[in-house]
Amino acid sequence: MSSQVKYGIYLIFYFGKRKNKDLFMSRIKNTILEKYIKQIEIITIDLQK
């Protein structure tokens, strides 16, 4: 059985420090294969105090 899904969503809840958020997001983006990068939406919900 093959998947018919063409697009995906990464839903991320971020609890870390504000100054590390950009580094965190770049690491997430680096885990996505180049051929899928345009098919995946990354949504970050910032839950810092």
C-alpha cells in the first residue's frame, strides 16, 4: 500500500528560550529531505512564558 498524501504539516510546540528559537527551527528544517521541503508546512506555536 502506498501513501497518497502529497503534503504534510509539522506542528511544533516550542517551550525553549527565545534566543534559541531560530537555531531550533533551522535544525527542524535540516531534518526534512530537500525533495519534500516545498510540500511540508512548519507551524510553530510559541509557548514561552
